[in-house]
Amino acid sequence: MPRHDRRGPRGGPRRPSAVLDLETKRTTVRYDPSRVEEDALVTTLTDAGYAPAT
């Protein structure tokens, strides 16, 4: 079973959520596309030093 570490706010109707899998070094981000544009999210992650896969 993968080991997970949850960081940041848990998702809700108006909140994004992220799940970090320490074993695979991957993070899954869930967000509301009516509130956040994908390009802006990718830019933010890239500026923070991460390589997002879309």
C-alpha cells in the first residue's frame, strides 16, 4: 500500500486539495477549474521548482 502524506487544506466544495505519495514522489492536486485556470496552476508549480505533468 502506498504511503501518503497529506499536506495543506483538505478539499471541500471550494477548496483545492493535494495528496503527496512519498513512495512515488508524486502529488495529485484536485481543484475547481471554474475558479483556477490550469495554466496559472502549472506556472505556480513550475515557479516553486516542481515539474508538473498535465
